[in-house]
Amino acid sequence: KQEVTQIPAALSVPEGENLVLNCSFTDSAIYNLQWFRQDPGKGLTSLLLIQSSQREQTSGRLNASLDKSSGRSTLYIAASQPGDSATYLCAVRGGNTPLVFGKGTRLSVIA
Amino acid sequence: NAGVTQTPKFRVLKTGQSMTLLCAQDMNHEYMYWYRQDPGMGLRLIHYSVGEGTTAKGEVPDGYNVSRLKKQNFLLGLESAAPSQTSVYFCASTSLAGLYNEQFFGPGTRLTVL
């Protein structure tokens, strides 16, 4: 059974700092990995999708990497801003199974 | 293009009452999902559907039923609500090539069972 772990559970950084969020998964036979953002009381917004054949994806200040063989992904946020404060969720899709989610990392960027 | 919408946004029920949550998507997606999100538990899959007229159980299906009579709608029913079903419910959808494509989420329904 696929399990997804996100470390740390919570993170607080000063504005302007570069930061890395970690995601690990137990079964490397995945089709893709997706990073989401969730603001308090809101739904999930897709940030980046990495196919199993890809190593990384970039969108603005966000860069997500994937190392399928080691079962790891990282989300890099450059020059963090208070507006980046949210919970970030990692999810993987393997075979014909629906997405399996980690429990998220709650990020606070302090002005 | 509204994406994925959910009705209602909030609801309070008494134990034993029944209700139906509606999810609608206008992206012509084949796959639809219902999740619940609880503090410390993350997102857990309740039921899902890979096409009109088909449904399958997820990780936590007990106490819930679903129906997919139309491709664009996915209904989640609680026949006899229990306090343990207090949660935030999210619907999601993705296309037939969903193995390779993004999954889109609705805004959620916050349900409280007293």
C-alpha cells in the first residue's frame, strides 16, 4: 500500500528566505506526483504536476523535483513571501489507483 | 467554466438525519472522487467513479453511498449521519487520461453532525 510522508509538518520562515518542502513515498511505481496548496478553509489548488518520466517542473518561484527511484520529491520556494503561507500537500498516483496524499506541511512566512 | 462545484458549502445535521452532497464538473472529466479531510488525518478517499454509472470504494467508504447517474455529477449520500462524519468533504475530478493529468478540486463542504 502506497504511503506518502511529508516532513516537516510545520515550518516558519522569515520573508525572503528560500525553502524546501519534502515528500517521500513508499512505492516507486508511480505515474505522476502532484503538489497542491491549500489555504485555511479553502479547497486544494494544483501547483505542479511531475510525470514519472520527468525530473522537475517549474512555475514562477516554485520548482518541484522528483527522484522516483528513491521515492522522494521536493518543492523549492524561492524568495518566500507572506502570501505563500498555506498548507502544501504532496500526492502520488500509481497504477490504476487514485491519488494518495501526504498530511501536508503548514508553512508560515513571517514579514 | 466553473470547474468543480460543490453544494452545499455548509451543513449542520443531527445524528440519524440523512443528506446528499452534490458535486458537479463542467470539464467533461470521466473520473470523479469524494474525499474527507480531518485534522491530523489528511485527505482520505471515500468513493470514486471512473465513468457514468460506475462507482468504487475508497479507503473509508463505510456510512456513505454514491451515485454517478450523469457524467458531470457525483453524489455522496449519508443515510444516517453520525458525529464521526463531521468533516470537510472535497470532490475532485480528472480526465480519462487521469493517470497523467492533473486532478482538480472543488471548494469543499463543511459538515457538522451533532
